[in-house]
Amino acid sequence: MDSFIRTTYVYGDAFWDFYNAQTKPVQDKIDWIIGLIRTVRMVPEKFFKHLEGTDGIYEIRVKVGSDIYRIFCFFDKGQLIILLNGFQKKSDKTPRQEIERAERLKKQYYEDQEK
């Protein structure tokens, strides 16, 4: 049995809204990659990468056929990964508004933690 190195937590509705709108093969691939991130000590950059120019935002990278998806997340308290929002990537460059949305959600998460 795989032992978990990291725990994942979904913050808010943005991730689930994205996830539930996907086809079964896309959901299966997302589940598989999140499982990988939970259990593999060194996750290949192909699946998990820090977003340059952000304050600790990472992207989970999902590819199904020729379709590319990204899920933004960040670390809280060591090995806890907070899943934020996801989208289908249509161009080489990650849309700025998606990154800003992830940063807003991260800020909101910490504000909620203080309450």
C-alpha cells in the first residue's frame, strides 16, 4: 500500500466546479496525478511545477490527448497541498487572470484560517 507523503485539501468551490465539468477520462487523469503528488517524494516537473513570478503557487499539469489542463495549488503547513482552481489551457502562456484568481483564493484561504 502506498503511504501518503502529502495531504491534499480543496479550498472553496473553484476546483470542484472545474473538476465536475470535465469528462471522465480527464477526471481520471486528474485523480491519478493528484495521487502521484500525494505519494511520490520527487514529483516530476511534467506533473507539478512552481509558477515563476508567484508567491508559492504551483501548477498541477494534466495532459489528456492534445488537451492541456492546469490546477493551481500551494503548500500550507509543510506537506499539506491546498487545491485552488483549474482551467483548460488553450495557449502556451498561462492566462494572467487564472494566476491572479489563484493568488486571490490563496489570500482568502489564509484570511479564513485566521477567523
